[in-house]
Amino acid sequence: MTILGRVTVLPHVPERISRLHDLAYNLYWTWNIDARRLFRRLDREQWERSGHNAVAMLRDVAQNKLEEAAKHPAYLNLYDKVIEEFDHYLADESRWFQQNILKNGKEAKDHLYAYFCAEYGWHESLTLYSGGLGILAGDHTKAASDLGVPLVAIGLWYPEGYFHQQIAADGQQSADYRRLSPIDMPFMPVRDKGGEIAIIKVPLRERELKLRAWELKIGSVKVYLLDSNIIQNNTEDRAILSRLYGGDERTRIIHEMILGIGGVRLLRVLGLNPTSWHMNEGHSAFMALERCRELVAQGVRFEDAREVVAANTTFTVHTPVAAGNDAFNFDLIDEFFGSYWGSLGLNQQQFHDLGRHKQPWGGDGFSMPALAIRFSSGRNGVAQLHGETSRRLWSDLWPEVPLDEVPIGHITNGVHMATWVDIRIRELIAEVLDESAMFANVAAWQQVKGLDNARLWLERQALKDALLDLIRRRVLKQQERYGARPTHLHDITSLFDPRALTIGFARRFATYKRATLIFRDLKRLEGILNNPERPVQLVFSGKAHPKDAPGQELIATIHNLSQDPRFAGKIIFIEDYDMAVGRAMTRGADVWLNNPRRPLEASGTSGQKAAMNGVLNLSILDGWWPEGYNGENGWAIGTGIRISTTEEIDGGAGDEADADALYNLLEREVIPLYFKRDTRGVPQEWLERSKEAIATISPLFSASRMVRDYVNHYYAPASERHRLMTADDYKAAKELANWRKTMKEKWPGLYFQAEPIADQLHQVGENLEMEAVLNSRGIDHQDLKVELVYSAAQDELKHHLYTVPMVVLKTYDDGAVRYQASFKAKISGRLCYGIRVYPSHENLTSPFDSGLIRWA
């Protein structure tokens, strides 16, 4: 039969349950279990076939199923409850932002925070994420909604998303791309004021790329996804956004132009004027240039525009490895921006210099993170250790500034608890902890330690059973694809042992994450896994980028070991890692394994999800774990000694020592504790650690805490700087730009000298004095800070600094000034010290953002 075409006929949703449509088109349902039940109860089999997609469910469910639901008393009771909660959630004016930010400042009523990210992970039915960056962004928007934060998010619509993974019988990964239609997504087209589909344009070389956008609701937060697949574009341009992180460098730069430039232009079409802008990773850094271009078009000098843009822009640094930090060659920049830099009032060289940076990994190029750093006033890593690593990697952007003072802070990532913590655990916690205390009172979480161990054990075992059920279903599907014998397929129904200690490892398969570290000594591992009295099993899942051959080899190694007779039924690799697998594993494993090369893990939030479910972390002290580990809530592998700052430099140093430490912990502590049971078969001491993990990790590493930190430390202050910089025809921005220019011109002529203290012994508490002479050669002394800086000698004026302001002791006729520092050292031992002068301006968020510093 010849198929002429296809048409979609939607079933009619009865009036009594008509607001299922409202629910389906708001991803609130993804973190509300009762809302999900409404869709699942319509038709459980269809819910599974839809991939847990509420919109597709309402499209494909049989009409009679809807009619039955509209008459079923139990269904209607649940429906009414969910709709009432949904309406209350959206209308709630007593959320955190309203109570803590709006009440504390009248200007805050105008606040609007724009969040730009290249990927988002809200739910497995929307494959717009590849790993931790996207999941973080999804959790960020969900938490912003919970807190009532006025956030608007910008992203890209990739019809084929990220790939679905298939593992062949020989362990090789293949990428399967499945095209999705916006019709199947909870999207609404963005329209202009006239009701027409809004079209924006982004310049691409000799042509303009035309874009539409889709609106997506995450609770009370709106997300706009840009889409190039419209008839006004040629075939190549219509397909340019097909895949997340697909294509070559030319494709990548176009994606980032669409996100950064197109995102700003879309917000303007919508009439939205954010007071604070957040670039989550360097992918969106072109956003800052587009905002500068807007101001230059209004007659503002580029130098002044740069001050305005940087004043209210936050940049979050992510992975410290080369693959996660885009840098384009200058020929490519010229190809795409040759007609753009003139609109900024710049020439080619000046434009190149905005992003020019010698990469920590080698090579000179137009660095997107460097561009973002130069056009932001708030900069942060995603964990305390990651902040330190980022300061080291990017310190050359602030020459002569000690590492500890490089202006990159940190806000440790957190996870959206309602998404990642199973309802069984949440209901158990709710018995001892009031919901209102969960987000605000860290001390209150200590009440979790009073939970009954036997009850917690039952819930933990139920979660493990759910994980094992998922494993069996996934493996069965995989083996059917291989053409396995019926007897083998039958054996899979009992695959994996619910009594065994189950260790989970699931993440992106980048080489620095060392997925195969536990296989370094196979003979030793064989003894660990095959002890009949204390059985252990390993569950792995994760994807390697289609172009990452070494990462794919790690997957093949694990898969092939799972087929080794020595490890039969003890090792499993679950293909096609997604959020559904992630939820099951972080809930159902007993131990969560994480062993990256320190300090290359930016944060690693999967361990946070696991801990909140009572799973114990067994992790290298990297990412967030140095902040979370207290000695009683999991285990730390090895030491906290830094190995390297780049993947290439490391080359595997420390792998053997870390593997040995991992085996030792398993053999001597982890496994014995798990199998130490009371007369009822309950591992009491293990569960005490499990409760400790829930109590200590949940309040400090939630996305709620994370977003509150962003609002308090970045978004709200940036919005106030925006108000200051734009007032009175950009008066403050112009003054700051002129001040920078003056400082830069006069700085080379500045004279600064000091004599060292005689190298002799001094007693603790003894007053030390030091003098310096400064001739500023025309720079107002009110614009300068003169300081003595000291530290322990081994820190070499890089870390653990102490500063002493120097005061004017005497002035001279030639304009020179003698300064003096008189102080008592706060530390003893061998010290090193220095004296510095640098410009200071009240509107600099960091005193070192002038880019000028002189040491005597």
C-alpha cells in the first residue's frame, strides 16, 4: 500500500478531566508523583510506550480510557487533589523569593534573571542533555520555580537531541539518533504582539539565519528554546541544530551564536529586559557581545557598554578539561564575525583580543570561557575545590594576583530533591522532619538520625528491587537484540542477587573519570566479587561522546568483562544511560562509586542524589565530596593530595595508589560493615551511616540551597549594579570606563619601591614595621590601595594570605608618599611577604578587575 501522508487525530479529553492538558504542558508533573500517576493510570502500557511523555500520552491514549477515567471515583479524587496543588503551587505568593528578597528591597520587584545554557535535563522524554551540565540546568530551573525566583531560561531545540546508546555483543557503542517532533513535546510556539510566529535573525557570514522559538513551562519558570527548522531557511540551516554537540567546529560556533546572540534577540522580541544575566558554561558567551552591540547601536561607547554588561553578568565555570572549554581558531572567528565587530566599533585585532587566550591545554585561540570571564563581574566554580582549580587555570587573566585572590568564587552544585529522592525516602523523612524545615534548617535534619533502622532497611531493599527489575528488563531487551537463546533469556529474569552488596557507577564516560579503575587488579577483584558469604556486584551505565574513542573503549572493557566467566552475573553494563536509569541507580545501589583524577571533577552531583536516598558514597575527595564527607557518611578513597590540573598533564599518575586504596576500603571496611547484621538480618551500623548521609547531605547540597546562593551572592547584587550602571544615561558606567582608561595610561609611569626587613629572628606578638615609597605620577592617591601581604613561606604568596593596609607616613614635595605597615604577624614560622599597590574603585566587584597591580 502506498502511504500518501499522515495526520494526527487527538482524542477528546472529557471536560471533567480537561486540565490534564494544563498539567501535560507544564513539567511540574515530572517532580510530582501524584501528577505522574494521573497519566500512568490512564493506561500503564501506553505510558511505558510513550517513554513517560505526558503530551504523547494524551495524544495516543484510547478515547474509552479517558471516558472511563472521567467517571472513576478514585481517579477523580486524585485528579482534584493534583489540580488543587498545582494551582496553589503556581499562585503561591509566600515562596522564598517573595519573603526574603522582595520584602528586603523595593527595587527587587523589577528583578528578572536570565539563565543561558546549551543543554537542559528535565526528564528522559526530552533528550536535550548529555550529562551533568544539562541535569544541573534542569534542576536549577526547577528549584527556581519552587523558590519563586523570577527566572527566564534560554536554550536550543535539538530535534534529535543527544544519542541513544546501543552496546553491541563485542562491547562497541553505537549512536542511535531518534528525531522528535515539537508536536510531541510540551511546547507552545512563541508569538509576537500581532499573534504571528515570532521570527528572529542571527547573522551568519553572508546571510541571516532565521529562528523561531518554543515556550516550555517548568512550574512558574519559562524556558525558551530556539529552533532553526523553519521554511525560511535553506536545507543546511534547517538542520544545523539537529543534534546536541553534533557536527564540527563550524557547527559548534553556529550553535553558540544562536544561543548567545539569538537568545538576547528573542528576549527583546518578548519585551523582556533582565536585570541579571547568567552564562552557565562558556557556550553562551556571545550573549555578552550582543548586549554590547545593542548599547553601541544606541550611541554608547563600547568601553562604556562593556562596563554595563559586565556589571550584571555571572559566569559559571565548569569542567577543567580541554573538551569542556570551547576555543575557536581566529580564521573561524573571522568567517563568522567579520561583519559583526564593526557594529561594536572594533577592528579585527580588538575583537580577537576579547577572547584571545593561551589555553591551559596548549594553543592560542578565541576562548569562550576567557570571553565570558572578561565580560562578567561574578564568576564561580561549582564546588569549593573546583573554585580553587578554576582560579589556577585562569589566573593568567589576572597577572601578578595571588591565586587565592583571583576573583573566581564558588557555589557548590545541588540537586532537585523532589526529582531525585524517592517518595519512599521522602515520606519516611517527613515523619520526623516538617517540610517547612527541610530547606531552611540544617540542624533540624539531625532528626533523621532518629529513624527506625529496620524501616529504613525495608525501604532501601525495595529501592534495590526496583533497580534490579530495571536491570533485568534492560538486559533482556539487549539480549533479544543479540538473538540470545530462550534459555538464556529465561535466566535473565533472576539476574543479579538482591542479597549482594550492589555498587553503582553511572556518569559520562570521559577518561578522567576512570570508570575502569576498579578493574586494575582483576585477581583481587575476583576475590571480592565471588565471596559466597559476602557477595558483591557492580552496575555500570554511561555514554561516551560518539567522537571519544578512548571513552568508548572503557565501555567495551566493562561490557566484555561482564561476559568473562570469572565475573558472570557480577558485573553489568546498562546501555542507554538516561535520567530514568540515573534515578533507579542513585536510589537502588548500596554504594555509589566515584573515582575521577583529582581535581578534574567539577562537582559530580550523582553522589549527592545517592546520599539523599541513603546510598553511601565511596569516592575520591574531588568535586563536592571534600565538602560533604565527614568521616561517618561514606568513605574517601585515597588522600586529598592534588594530582594535576589538566587531563593531559596527569597521564594516569596515582591510578595504582587509588586502586589499592579502593580495594582496601572494600575489603576492610565497606563489605564487612554491610554484612554485619543483627539477629533480624538488619545491618544496624551500616544504616547509621546511611542516616548520617541523608541528614548531612540533603540540606547542604540541594538545588534549593544552590539557587538561593546564586540569588543572594550574584543575581540580586548584579541587578542592583545594573540599576546603578544604567542610571542617568549610564553615568556610572562612563565614569568607570574613563577611570580604567586613565589608570591604564598612567600606570606605566608609577614608581614604587620598598626595602625588605632585615632577615632576623622575631618573637610572636612582636610589632613588625615596613615602609614603601610610592610616586603615583598623576594618579590620585585616593584611587590606590597600598598593602603588605604575607603568608607562610611554603605558600609563596599564592595561598592563605594575610593583608595589612599601609598608611601614609610622610609626603614629599615631588609628589612621592611614604607608606608604613605596622603589624603583629598572625602566624609564626618562616614567612614570606611583599608590598603591592593597585587601583581601587567602588564600582569594581573585585579590586583586581582593573587588571593592574604593582609589587615593590
